[in-house]
Amino acid sequence: MTDPSGPRRVVIVGGGFAGLFAVRTLRRSNVSVTMIDRSQHHVFAPLLYQCATGILSEGKIATPLRDLLKKHKNVDCVMAEVTDFDVAGRRVIARRVGGDRLEYGYDELVVAAGVRQSYFGHDEFARWAPGMKTISDALGIRRRVYGAFEMAQTAATPEERRAWLTFVLVGAGPTGVELAGQLREVATITLRREFRTFEPEDARVLLFDGGSAPLAVFGPKLSQKAASSLDKLGVEQHMGSIVTHVDQGWVLVKDHEGQETRYDANTVLWTAGVEAPPVAAALATATGAQSDRAGRIVVEKDLTIPGHPEISVLGDMMSLDKLPGVAEVAMQTGLYTGHRLRRRAAGNMAEKPFRYHDLGSAAYISRGRAVVSAGPLKFGGFLGWVIWLFIHIAFLTGYRNRVGALLTWWLAFARNLRRERAFTTQQLETRNIYTLPPGNTGPQSGAESPAAPSGVNAGGEVAHP
């Protein structure tokens, strides 16, 4: 039982935009907050692609939650993975590293665990076509991108070299378009004079999407501007095309006429589709909540689960009025819920429904080119790029990260320098540290084996560096 005279217990699951904005609002309120996160750092996800392509370091887009919340004396941070919920007993079930069970009681529960990459029922594609949702994903992609050029340097045949210099991107949303533009800049600017046996600018970047145009959500005008910018960069756009199979060194693509074509490519990156993580299914089962096709929890206008006013679901993991899965939605839902819980803790039970204010969207294409949509205002080209810079500086977490990003961008854009190109020559392991006992580094069922030397995996097959 909770002591009525004591602070209300609030458990927040997830340290992304929604969770962070909610917990900040609860500072100096009569609540005791436990924030549970798997990695214990807040990632500025819109700039993951710049980490992956060598512009920004991971330290400039990720900040420890403990550092961000060190002045919030009523907040305790816990590194753990939430696995289940005891709704009747109002307890969150979690695992610490190694698999030990943890439990946390709550009066109010906020679940903002984000989303993960969706392969539309083909999870086997993930081995050859990684997504980009975490710092580990971005560093793995950096290894694949720069490692591909190194492998092309020593390729035994022209066919092998072409395969290493072919990059396939699946999905022409903001992430796919941003990565496509950056890959061409890496090939045509960053690496232009660094190889002797081949020309890096010969690298092909193929962008596949089932829709009719890139960045379709920005509207036809900006979509056309994005397509034109990608053409100028040399990105090969294949709209109306669906990737039906991904394997080691090749993909199979079906066009709008139903014809299938094989493309040899040793680097395939998946930027199409998202789905809710397993914790969403656990919450739906525990509460009887409805889920949409992507597994996101359907919520009421106050962002709570029907029949459970003590449980709020925020950000990308919620389903409400077809709101997009963007950072601005997460921030606003976090602020709304934080203020709501603060009022409830003070005895004010009056509540207004959540209202989303669309402040616009932006996508970076290449140096000097971006598109920005803000209500009736549509910007592209250089003006869009300048607006993009101001938006991202404003929303980066922490003064030091803002200054560091500005200095890094100046070097990157003015002097064509990408200083964050270091990568490991070994595969990053995919084991889950929350299920393996400490000291056990063996592969799990369904996980990749620890990496063998560069170029060869544990089974003797050719592997990505």
C-alpha cells in the first residue's frame, strides 16, 4: 500500500524524447520517479545517420540519462529491460543485466519504449540488412559503409568490386533519403582522393521504395525537390519497387509490373517500417488494450489505456488519431503527461485531452540541400538546409552537444571533413545482455556468433568487415 502522505510513485519506461520530457516536467513535484531504460542514455535519433556516415561521434548525439537528470533529486535511474506488468498489483517486472528479476511498484506508470525496425514478417532479412534505431546500429552501419570501400580496394575481380561498391537502401522515407544522400557524399567528396586502385565516386547507391516518390509524406512539391536533389547526387531511385528477398551479397526486387530483378550488393540497409517492441505486447496482454497493425497501443485522448487511467503510453509506442512517429509527437506527449501527473499529485484531477501541434518536419539530403514542411510553408534547397540546422541545434540535448555539433558541422560542410570514420574490423555481437549470465559470451539461439577475423565468419563464409 502507498503511504497517502508520501510522494506518489511514478515509473517511466524508456529514456527517449517522450520519457525524458515527461520526467523533466516532474522536477520539484511531490512524486518519486523511477526511470527504467535498457541503455541508460538518451539518443538524439534524428541524427543517427550522421553518426553512421562519420560526421558526428556517438557522444555528440547521446547523453547519459544520469547526467541529464542529476539535478532531479526525486528521480532514480535504473538500467534494466522491462519484460512484463502486474497490473492488479501495480508492479513493473524487469530484468537486470544477466537476467536477474527486478520489480518496481507504481501509482502511475508511463510507458514510452519507442519502436524497433520492422521487416514486415521477414525478420531473417535483419542479418544482411540492418536497421538504424540505436547507437549500436549506427556504429555497425559505419563499419559496413567504410569497410565496403576497403574491401573494394583488394577485390580480386571487377564483379566483386562492383558488389562492394553497390549500396542498397530499402525505404525512401526521411532516414532512407538522408542515408542515400550521405553515402553519395562519402563516395564523391570524403573518399574522392584516398584510393589508388579504383574511383570511390563509381559507388552506386540504389534507393528502393514501394511508393511513387521519395519523402511522399512531405507532399508532392517537396517530394519532387527531394527527388531532383537525389538525382543530382547520383542516387538511383527505384520507386514502385518492393524488396522481396535479402541474402548475403544480393537482393531480389519486384517492380510495379511484377517483374523481379536481382541486384548484387554487399551492403544493404533497411530503413522501411517500424513496429512496437515486445514490451508493448506484454502491456497489451496485461491490460487488455487494443493494438494497431504495428503493435502500438491504442490510447484515450488523455494518452491513458482504456480502463487504466494510471497507465499512460507515449510517443512512438502509442496509437492515437494516426499521429506520425516523429520526435515532436514524443516531446509533446511527454510534456502533456508530465504536467498531467504533476497536477494529479497536487490533488487537481481536472484533465484536458491531449492536442498535438504540428510544428513541421525536416529532412536533410546533402550539404546545402534539405526540405522543411511547416504547415502551409514549404522550403527546399539551401533555405531548407539553414532551417534544418537551426531546428536540430535547438532540439539537441545539452549545451556541450550543441556547441560540438556546430563545430563539427562547420568542419564537415566548409572543409569536407568527416573526422568520425573509425570502425572496428570485427562484427558487433547481437547477444542480449539482459538474458545471458555475466561472463557467458556464447551466442544465443537466433543470434549471430561472435565475429571471426575480418572477411570470414565463424562458418567460413565471406563476411562483412
